[in-house]
Amino acid sequence: MKHLLALAATSALIWTAPLAAQNSSTSPDLAAAIAADYDKELEALFIDFHKNPELSYKETRTAAIIAKKWRDAGFTVTEKVGGTGVVAVMKNGAGPTLMLRADMDGLPLVEDSGLDYMSTAKQISIDGEEKPVMHACGHDVHITSLIGTARQMSAMKNQWSGTLVLVAQPAEERIGGAKLMLDDGLYSRFPKPDFAMAFHVSADTPTGKLAIGEGIESSSSDSVDIIVHGVGAHGASPHRGKDPIVMGAEIIMALQTIVSREIAPLKPAVITVGSFHSGFKHNIISDRATMQLTVRSDDEDTRSKLLEGIKRIATNVGRMNGLPDDKLPEVLVSHESTPANYNDAAMTKRVKGVFAARFGEKVFDNKPREGMGAEDFAYFVAPNTDVPGVYFAVGGTPQADFDREASGGAPVPSHHSPFFKIAPRESVTLGTEAMTAAALDYLNPQK
């Protein structure tokens, strides 16, 4: 993922289990069946996915394996949706349509987790460069769990009624795959969901725990490039040129005033300049500087103000420095962009109830976010579509690791770190159990 989820658990929820949650979908037999399937097949699948990660938009091997496993489970499968995306459909009588989604891409990192099954993979990215690849955000857990969920739902067809749609989404790390799948007819070529659900394994949450909350789940994200056109000159004769580095520095400093002076203090907003490049030699004034920004917010009004402010400042710094109109800085908003992701209130209450009935005090509220991570599952759900959605967290780190860190030992590795690792059995089986239990509740023929 493009961000570090702040999904650690803080306080247990106390729930009275709804009647719908007290059916056979919450029986201990489900956990036993998933544990047996993990030993039989899911463990080997997870290790294979982890050892063979693929970069965003290049997940061809991963997608082919997922497609085969879903076909084997009895689903009608369509490949190459929105590029490498996979869609599986199982129609099982009358009832609502539920969509479950997992992301499947890795990250350009050299793995240093120390695991026996570390990735040593390399791949040519869509940028044309060979890069190392690692599952440093747990997407291998997500796809393994969704295969496990498919197998359980297929085996339990006598316990549910409706339509189940499974989605393996590419390019979440570059927040582009969800939109590509929608543009390729995800909601028109296939049954449009009445509800949608996804989860993320969280290194910040202890194994065995589930974290879920209403409202804002992740922020919007926009990748912005600024190109500053200057006039090259000798470094000893700056008056003969227009220095793009100076103009770039002015832009960077002025950008700070957007958040501090144009956005209300209680409105979350971030503008971070992550890259600034210009020039090749000590005594040469370049004719070009480039900047790369990430822009985050929690609502569309703030998002619009941030993007408009960036363009206004960059353009007028160019004018202030005497650039002609055809040489003014360019502001380009990348396709790597997603709106904010919100958990539907009614759906969240219902899923919490299902989880609480099954897992009891293992279900927790999300803690307040410490950052503004993004997730393009937002494209699939309200308010960006009319489909209510829920996104929750599955604990991925053993409590002993948190205890060790608290005692001054090695810190728990974060997402997007070369040291990232989670406990696969606990993560995959809990993710599968949670998704299956929620799916059985939403597709309950008694409702």
C-alpha cells in the first residue's frame, strides 16, 4: 500500500450479538475448517505469493494463480479486468450482491526480513526500470485470505443465498488499479454490489485482533508534479538567466502557507515535497527543476483548495520572477490519485456486531489516525459510488513482538519497510474467518 495504516487497537467493543450472527456461520466449525485448509493449501499459497511478488500493473503471475484457484472453487472467473485485475462471480439463488476485494501488488524494495521465504524477485516496472520486489505491505495475506474465503463460501453454499463477487485488484500501491477496473466495467459487466468489503493486515495491531470503525478510514491522495522552466546561464553570471532552483525554493516555502494559512486549523491537510531535482554542475544555472509532491486531505472541499493553491502559487512565483506566460511552471496532477475512503455507518455497525458475536473482546475500535494514509478501495464505495462499504484491519504482529519493543528490544517493522513481516497463519486464518463470517451474514437467506 501507499501508506502506513494507523489501525492499532485501543479499546474493546461490548456488543449484544444480533440474531442473524448467531447462526451456523459463527460456529467453531468454521475456524476449524479454515485452519485445516491453511495446513492443506493456504500456507503454501501464501509462501509462494510472498516469494514471488509482482509490481503494480505487472501482477500477471499472481493474477493467473488467483484466477485458477477461484475457478477450482466453482466461481465464474474473468481475467484482465482493468489490466491484470481478476473478477470471480458465484450466483447462488435470490438475495443481495456482496463484493469482497483484495489487492495483490508488491513494492519496489529489497527484502531484509530474515524469513526463510524472503523474496529475491526483480521485475521491470511500468517505468521501464528493473527493480527489486517485496510484499512489504501484506497484500500476500489479502489474496491468500480471499482464496480461503472463496473456498469456504463454495463449501457452504447451502448456508447462503445471493451473489458473491470477488475482486483481485492491481496497483493499489500506485492507487490506480481500482479506477482502472471501474473504467473497464466492473460495475456494468458484472453484478453491481449492494455492499462491498475489504481488509488490511496491520503490523500495528496484535494477532488475533480485529480493528474497525465508522467514518473516515483513509485520506485522499494526489501525486503532483511541478516543472519549473528557467533560463540557463553561467553560475558566475546569474543575471543572464532565470534560476529554476531559486524559483523552486520559493514555491516550496510558499506552499507551506496553504495548509497553515488557507485551510481551517481543524481540517486535516498535508502537502509534502518528496523530491526536488535540478542541475548537474556547481557553476551552471540549470534551465529546469522538477518537484514531486504528495497531497492529502479528508474531504473534497479541502482537496480542491490544496490543488488549486499549489497551481496558483507555482504559476505566480513564475510571474514574480519575470517568466513569460509560455514558460510559467507546469503543475501536473498524476493518475496516482484517490479520494478519501469512508466506512458506511450502518454497515460498520452490522459488521462489528457479526465480529463481536464471533470474536468477542478480540474486536476493537480503530485508534485515532496518526497519519494520512490513502487507499483506493475508496473508488468502489460511497460517497464516490452508491455502494456502502466497510474496510477493517486484521492484526498481523504477535503480542510478544510488541512486548519486546516496549522492553527496549527491536522495534516492530512498519509497513513499506524492508524488514516488514507478519505472522502468516494467524493473519491469513483470521482474515479468512472474518470475511467469511461477514459474508454469510450479509447473504443470510433468512433476512
